[in-house]
Amino acid sequence: MTAYSPVPRTTLIRLRRISVVRGRRVGRPLYVIIVFVLIAGTWQGGCSSTHPKLEYTNSDSPDWLTPRANFTNTGSVGSTVTNAPYTVLWSRKTGGVAACEPIVRDGLLFFSGLDRRVEVYDLASGERRFRKRFDGPVVGVIAGDSTFGVLVDQAERRYFTFDLRTARKRANFRVPSVSAPPRSLSDTTILLGTWGGRLLCLSTSGAEIWSTECEGPIKNASAVLDSVVYVSSGRSIFALGATDGAKLWEHGLGGAIEGSPSVDDLIYCGASDSFVTALRTETGDLVWRTHVGGGVFATPTVGDGLVFIASNDGLISALSKADGALRWAYNTGALANLSPTLCGEYLLATSRQSAVTMLSAATGEKVWSDSTRPWLAGQAITSPVVVGDRIILTDSKRTLICLAPATQTPITHTPIE
């Protein structure tokens, strides 16, 4: 729906002239009615069917459905990017700094901002399709088949469901104070983590299915694999049954866990004590434990034979999945607490600076970087989101950027707030 356009001032002046007939002023009610009719006509014109609908635009487009790309939090999307030069395809000035990684489904990009807004863009063109402001910070968005859900915290504390075609609100329900982006467990169920260390499984109508007390704050989305939910809470990793929330096992670490666990053949997790730990999925038993240069506050990225770690000393480290041995390390030159993204043989890394770098995943050698002519106006806020050959970035200057191979023609349009 387009924004409401007020009645022009010149029209109001004409109305005032018409309201005086032969020196006698027409009653106020007639004047009010005429203005109301004009406003109604303007509003209906704003709802013209020529305005783009909020609906999926490309079912063949790759997706990035959750933070860290998939339900196992591996941050790996397969071989979709090239080592050719990239350029800015389009960029938008958003209402606020990104609250979490954008998500993409079937050609639509959902952006959550710290200004309490959700904005939806067409991935191909950068055209904004939807924007709505809430009464509390937006923690995250879930894109469903025919609806999308918005989780709002603080004073509002509600989960909203909107129709994807019309963008009209379908339902909403009250939630506790949440501490992490929501995670869809199925088409009709969602997972919510709280500051008190409780993981909730709710239906999309708000009914509680199960609730499990863990150890401490749940600061990132859980990982889900084979009907088991793996959640980091305080200083421990918990494995819970997806159907009833029953605790299958728990394993304590030496430091606080800020990121999510990543699940592949093993469970990988970093902690503030600078250790990365690998556990068995079935039992939670320790497989290996490796010290890296600084505290680990990001979610590990998992490839075929390596696990990639961003740490607070500015290093991106590649560890062997088999035994945790260090294979290589790359110095970003800045605080590295954003998870890298794996794209086949290449690793895309951002840190708390205005640069994005492509590395060889096998050797850690730099393929290219935009550090000399940075695309970002401020420091990177979220990890690179990769959808096909597109790379999506956000920065501290409220910019949403879509990169594409330099062979594609940039799309230019006026920045919007």
C-alpha cells in the first residue's frame, strides 16, 4: 500500500472560496464532508492495483531462510559465487541498523532494523515492497509459505503473522522477553529463546507445545537436525527432543557462549574463553577442544573438512573437523566477531570494519577485497548473506547493499528512508 498523500493546499484554498456563496458562508459540515471525500479518493488511489504486491517473486531463486543460512547453522551455501570482481548492484538506505542477518526466500529479502521496522525488498531490483514500524525492537523474521512472522520484544512482546500477498495482519500473540531471533521448527511451530534460559516451542497461533529450562541466556537461534534441537545457553550446550523438549544431554564449556552451535557430523561451538569445542551429536561427548587466538563470539562456519572460526583478535582460523588442528589463519586487521560465509571453495569474511574479503577456503589466501575502495559506508554489522551469485551486506550507516559480479549492470535509484 502506498503512503497516504494529504490533500494539496491549493485544493483547500479553492474549497474555502467555494464555501462562501453570495457573501454567506456555507455551513462547516459541508466543508468537512467535501474534504473527507477528497481524502478518501486520495487513499483509494494509493491502494491502486498497479502497486507491487508483497508476494514471492521467484520460486527458482536460492534461499537464505534463517540466520547462518540453514537450520543447522553451518553458514555454508555451496558453490554459488565466483572469484571474478564484484560490484554494487543496488543499495538502499534503511530506517535503522540491522538487528540480525537479513533472510531471503523466493526472491524477497526481509530486513529487520533496530529502528523497530521490518522492510521487505525485491532481491532482483532492490525495490521496497513493504515497511512497517512496531512498538518494540524487531528481533527477527520468519518467512513461511503464505505468511511471514515478525518477533517484537520489550514493551510490545508479540509475535505477528502477516499475509504474504496482501501484507495484512492475520494474527498476533503475547510472548515472553526474548533474547534471540525466532527459528521455525515446522510450518506451524516456532522456537523462542529467553534471557532467563528458557527455550519455548509455540504454535503459530500462540499455544505452548513445550517449554524447557536451560542454563542461562539463549543469545542466538538454535540448530535443528534429525528431530533434535541443539541450543547454547549460558556456558552449556543442550540437546533437546524436538517433539517434547526433553533433555537428551548437556555439556558445559569453560566460557560464555554468545553464538549458536553448528551441527554437521559433529557439533561445533566457540566460547569467550577462546576455545572451540567439537562434541558428538548422539551423546555430547567431547571429541576435541582447540584454543584460538581470542574469544569466540560468533557461530562456527562448517565445510567439508574444515570448520572456520572468527575470533576477537581479528583472526579467521580454519580448523580440521577431524581433530581440531589449525590449518591456516588470516588476519582481518579488526575485531572479527562476525561469522564468515562458505561458498564452495571460497570464504567470504567481514569484520568490524568497512570491508569484505574473499578467501580461498583451502589455504586462507586472499582472492579479493574491497578494502581500498570499500563498498560499505560504515563497519559491517552482519555476516555476508549469499543467495546465488548475490552477496548481501549491511553496515553501521544503515545501508543495505546487494553485490553482484561486475558483468551485471548496476541498478540506480534514489535512496529511500
